[in-house]
Amino acid sequence: MALHDDHASDNAVLRIRHDVYLKEFLKDEFDAKQFASNNLLSKSVAEQLSHLAEGITLLDKQIHTQVTLHHEDLLQQAVSVEAIEGVLDSMRTRIDSLRGSVNRIKSKIVEPYNKIVMRNTQLSRMQTACDILRRVQRILSLSPRLASVEIPPRELIKVATALGEIEWLASGVDWEGIDVIANELANAAKLRAQLRKKGELLLAEGWSAGQAGSMASAMQVLTPLGILKEAVLRLLSEKEEAVAAAARKATDPSIGGSSARTGPGKVTMPSVGHGAQFRAALWGQLDSVAEMIISTANQAHQMRRALASRRESAAMFDGDEVINEFIQRLLARVASEFESAIRASSAVRQAFESEYPKLVRLLENVVHQLKPLVETRADLWTIVAPSMTPLENAFLSRSLSRLLDPIHLLFLNKQPVLADVDGLGRVISTELMIGEMCPSLAAPVARNVAKAVQLFAGKSEMLLEDAYSVAGALTSGHQRNIDLCNALWSLHETTGKASKSTTLPAEARPAIDAALQTLWDLIQGVVDRLLASLAGCVRAILASMHQEDFNVASVDPHSVSLYVRELQDFAGRVRRDFLAPLHCTPVLFARARTLLEELYFCAACHIVLLRPVSAAGKQRLTADSNAIEQALMSLAEGAPAAKVLRAIRVALFQSHDALLASPSVGEALPVSTAMLLLISRASDDLQSPHATCQWTQEKFVTWMLEHNERDRVLLIKVTLENYASAAKNRALTTFDPVYPALVDLLQRALQAHAVAS
């Protein structure tokens, strides 16, 4: 039944929602008047009433259905409503009772409250009247101090203090209608202007004198008037404007008798013939501006001291911050004036660009003087740096041109001249002196110098010819390489001396050192190629000693072998034609020292490989080795002594035992060389190591030069092992007499290398 009623209810709702006429009543914005007027125009009244009656009937049925379905719930809710109404009646009664009690209490406290309010009002008015009377009394007692027409300087502080107190007493009070102190207040107003003028004048006088005490006295006058900060800021502003005006005047193109004229593009230019006069006047004025900046900053520092001495001043504002900002603003203002002058006048710009280091030294000195006066970690140079950047770029561009232009001119004829290279060195020295005088320019100037040196090195390297063989006569290619090498060395020396003679900052050194290293490496490359060709020729000549016969019965004690005479002639020609013309003695000595040591050892190795050698042959070898030493030492001044050749000359005549006991073995004479000398004295059964390896003497000596002493000893060890194995196979009962000495030297050498490793 319930399900049926719910279904009927849902159908009724759907019917109303779908009915064109009835669904209008379900809308939230339903307007009865609008609905009636619209339907009366479209339908008859009877038809509308019929439709409404039908809807009402439908709603009645639905209400009846709902009441029937929820009868029990409706009854229960009706009972609950009655109970709630009873509770509300009870609460209403209690609220009425409470309201009555409140009204009775209110009637009892209103009268006391009104009396208290009245008494408070009376007390407040009495207190106000007393305060006004006290103020009037105090003003009247202070007024006689302001009576004098002209205030003596010694009385300024007292008068200012009294005036300040009167102004404080008069503040915050409406004096309208109180005529007893009208004259005193009017007199105080007039006197305030007079005191202000005198206080500011006293402050300015103390500033000009640079006396903190005078400024402190002026502050005692201005502080009671409440205008100290205003007066200080006004004075600082005036001084800032004065410095700016001085900077503006100093950079005025019309100073120094230089009448201005208008050039292309309306650029202000100095008249012809007045350039030197203009620049002299410009720098004189700039020196005055720098002194003015420093003087103004020192005076500001004295003002800081005066402010710090007054607790009242410190309470009004932060004097340190004000003075710090003033000094920094002073620098910024001057830099701005310079920047404006540079834009406005080509004459000023050219003067600054051409003598930029002078301007930098001037400003650096100012910054150095101001730094102790500014209590901040800020770098003062960063204030002026932005305005200096265009000038610095222009100056560095000119500096680079001054360095590079001579280099381009030097290589126009494809061959630099030493006199012109010396001129370039003087230009480099001048530029580095600029870096010494202006530390901020040191690094960029050093980079410019490095670029110039590297350009010179690059152009020289392109002109070098592939002519390094010293086997033949001197050619034009050789001469060009020698001349270029001398030019490179001349530039290296002049640049190095200029760098050492100037005190440059550490950050400027790496660029110059790298450029000097480039020159050194290029010179060293030329020298190395010449010495490599020299070494090859000398080795070939030394190898030819094996074509000589040293197993002879007698020799001429005053003559040397043919290969030695060839070496002497070769060494003399190379020294005369190739090495003596080179000016790079340090490079040549450094590279030749190692080369000569190798050639000494090469000669020693060839000597100990000779076999057989008679007693007369030993005498010939002694004379030859001495001549070889002299010939090789003549190649370079200060050449090292040929210790190994001298040791060989002694060892040639020593017995096996004497050689083993000789202290030179292992020192001047390597053990491997001593062992080869002993092998050369042995019978043919004990072959030389080169024969064992089936090498030529020249190849063996080359191998010896390329390996260390340990490898040399190990190769000789193989030779001895082969000899011992062959002797064992042949069932020999005795070894060669030199074999025990060789084994002794081998063990000593192996033990020494084992300990070292």
C-alpha cells in the first residue's frame, strides 16, 4: 500500500512539472501579478479557473495521502510542539523577572556613575589648568634670557637652550585667549630665525676651520632648535655642490686660454694652437679638485667627530652613516662630472685618453686618502670605475697600437733589424712603467705587452727556414734563422729586464712570463735543431775512428789521427759560422751542456770498443781523446769538463787490478764503460757486445746513449754469459784473464743498482 501511494505521489509531481500551466507555480521567481496578466490575455477566466481547480484538487489529494501515510509522525510532532511551547512560556517568565532586576540595579548605579564622570572632568580640567599655569610661569621665567636685541657669541648656547625649552613648553597647547605670554611667544618666534642663522654660520665656520670643537658648539645651538639634522644635511649638500662645480669648471674646455669652437656634429673643440696650454691648465685644475675632495672629506670627518661627541646629536640621527654616504656621494658626483665633460668635449676626452695613467694616479691617490675616512668595507674605487671604463678601453687600445705598430713595421722588409728591436724594447719598457705607476693598469698593460711579444714570436716563426744542417757551408737560410734568433733574444732580454726593473703586481706577472717563455721556447727550438745536426755530424766523425789502425808499433807523439783533424776543422767551422753569431748564450749553454756530455760519452764508448790496441796505439788514443775534448769544449763557452775522457786516458794504461781499485770507476768512468775497456783487452773468444748483437759500433754507441747504466750493464752481462756458455761447451779449463775482473765489476754494478732500486 505504501509503495502504491509513493508511486501515485511521484506521478502527481511529474504531472505538475510537465503541465505547461501548473509548472509556472514551481519556479522560484514566480510572480502572481505577472502570471495573472499573461494568462488573462491568452485564455478565458473560466478555463483558467477550471485548470486551477484541477491543480488544487490534485494537491488536496496529495496532502491527504501524505497525512494518511505519516499520521503517527504528525501526532508525535504535534505533542512535541506543545511541550516546546510550555518551555518557552517558562523561559519568557524568567526573562521578564531578570529584566526587572536589571532595571532596579541600573536605577541604583546611574547616579553614582554620573557623579564620578563629573568629578573626572573637573579633575582633568584642573590638571590642564595647572599644566598651563606651570608652562606660563616657566615661559615667563625664561623670557628675560631672550630680551637682548643682539646676542653675544658666548651666550648663544644658553639662549638657544632657553628658546628650545620655551618652544617645547608652547607646543601641544592652544594659547588662544591667553594674552599674558603673547609677547613672549612672538619674541621667541623672531629670535628663532636669528639663532638659526647664527648657528648655521657657526657650523660653517667650524667646517672651514676643520675644528671639531667649533662644530660641536654650533651643534649645541642647533640641537635645542630641533634643526641639527637639517642644518648638517644642508651644509653637506652645499659642499658637495661646491666640489661638483669645481670639477665642472676644471673640465671646461674654455680654461687655459682655449677658446671653444664648434666642430662637425656640434662637438666643442679647443682652438688650434692651444692644446698644450689647455692640457696644462686642465691638469692643474684637476690637482686642485683632488685637493678639494680630500680637504672636504677631512672636514666631514671632523664633523663626524663633533657629532659623536654629542649624545643628543647621536640620538637624532646616525652621523657615521651620513658622513660615509656623503664621502661616497662626493666621489660619485666628481666621476659623473668627468663623464659629462668627456661626452661634451672631444678635447677633454682626448686629454683624458692620452694621459689616462695620470688621471688614474690622481683618482687612486684620492681614493687612498679617503679610504681611512670611510667606515665601511665598500671599495671606493668601484664608485669611479664605471666612468673610467671607456677611457681605460681607449687608452689600452692606444697602448696596444703603440706596441703592435712597430712590430708590423719591423716585418715589412721580411727581416727585423736589431736596432729596431731595441726600439720596440724601449716601447715595452715604457708601457710596463705605466703599469708600475698605476697598479690598476698593470694587468691589462702586461696583457698588451704579452700580445705584442707573442705577435713578434709568431711573425718570426713564420720567417724561419728549414735550414738547420751544419754539415755544409753557411747559407742565406742559416743566416736568416740566426738573425731571427738574435732578434728574438734581444726582445727577450729587453722585455725581461724591463719586467724585473719595474715593481708590478703579482697578477701582472703571469702574462709577461708566459710571453717570455714563448720567446725562449722558439729560440730553444732553433738552437736544438742546430745542435741536433751538430751532434749527428760529430757522432759520424767519431765513428770513423774505427777505420784507423791503433795496433801499431810507434806513433808521432805530436800528431793526431785523421778523424780528429776532421773533427777539429768541423768544430772550428761550426763555432765560427753557426754558434758564435748567436747572441742567446744562456740558451746555447743550457742546451750545449747536456749535448757535450753525451758527445764526451760517445767518444769514450768508441774508444773502448777499439781492439786490438797496442801500447803505441794507446798513446795515439790519449792524444786523440785530448784533442777531441778540446775540440768539443771549443763549441760553447763555459763548456763542462770531459771527465769521462780524462778517466779513459788514465784507464788505458792501468792494469786489470788497478782499474778495479780505481775510484773513478762508477764515478767519472761508468762501470759499463770500464767493462767494455776490459773486454777490448781480451782475446777474440770474448767478443764485444756489439759483435754479440751483430750491430755496428755506431749503432751500439747510439744504443748506449739511449739507455741507462743498468740496461748497459745487463747487455754486457749477456755477452759474458754467452762467453761462459761457449767456454763450457768447449771444455776450456781456464777463462780469459780479464774475465774475473769483468765478473767483479758486474757484481758490483748489479748490487749498486739493486740497492738503488
